[in-house]
Amino acid sequence: MPQATHEGVLQFGTIEIEVAVLDNGQRVITQSGFMVGLGRLRPPKGRHYYRSGPNLPAFLTVQSLKPFIGEDLFAIADQIEFRTKQGVKAFGYAPNFLPKVCDVFVRAQHAGVLKATQHDIANRAQIIAKQLARSCTMRLIDEATSYQEIRETQTRRNTYRREE
């Protein structure tokens, strides 16, 4: 199981989302950071869900969101199992999962189909989406975890080796 070598927090104004870089080079948005960042502290109750892939977070399976969720989101919804730097088992998502989920909520809000309890998620999603539009999610994760320093050192080392 991959282990986090670098951990950090993405900042989107007052919204914080925990991220990590794993020992295999994979970047992840932690599941807990993802949920807290979007304002989902616990699963919604009393909702009507549709059948979805086994790894789609429950709050995305609400019937009103179904028209806004495409196959591309299902394709990247698989959870990534890893160990934190402290060795604790954790789950996360690929970096491109966050902007896709934000897009679902932004489009659903514009269509006027969200329930009152989903507006906070949509507002947070809009803040995150605006900032992600300006920058690559993987680059932001590298900066939040200080991994860009390692990556730059590796790039220089590889360039030096090629010149030999």
C-alpha cells in the first residue's frame, strides 16, 4: 500500500483541503479533506439516491444531481487507499476528481435543482472551481506539500544525467 511522503493543505480562501503525495509519486486529495472542504461532515439523511458506482461519495448520488454526473466522473471516482505519514490507513481521490465534483454542483446550482442543504456545497464548489481554473490541481498539491522542491531537484538531476 502506498504511503504519503509529503502532506499539506490546499487553501481556497477559508476552505482547506488536505492533500498528500505518495511514495509512488501519485498525488491525492484525502477523502476527509475532500468532504470537509466541500462542507460535508456526515452523510445526508432521508434522501432519494440512485444506483451508482460503489465508490461515488453518497452526497453525489442524490437524484437531483444525476443529470450532471457523466461517465468521466465515474471513471475517476475510485478511492485510493494509502497510509498517512504516521502510518494510518486513509483514502483519497485523484486530483482531477475535485474540479469535476465542483463542476457538478456549479452546474446544478445554475440549473436551480439544488435543495437548500446543498447550496453551501455549491457555494464552496464555486470558490474552489474559480481558483482551480487558474492553476493545475497537481501543481497546487505539490506546492501545498512542499513536494515541488523534491520534483525540481529530481528534474535537475535527470537533466544533469542526460547531459553526461
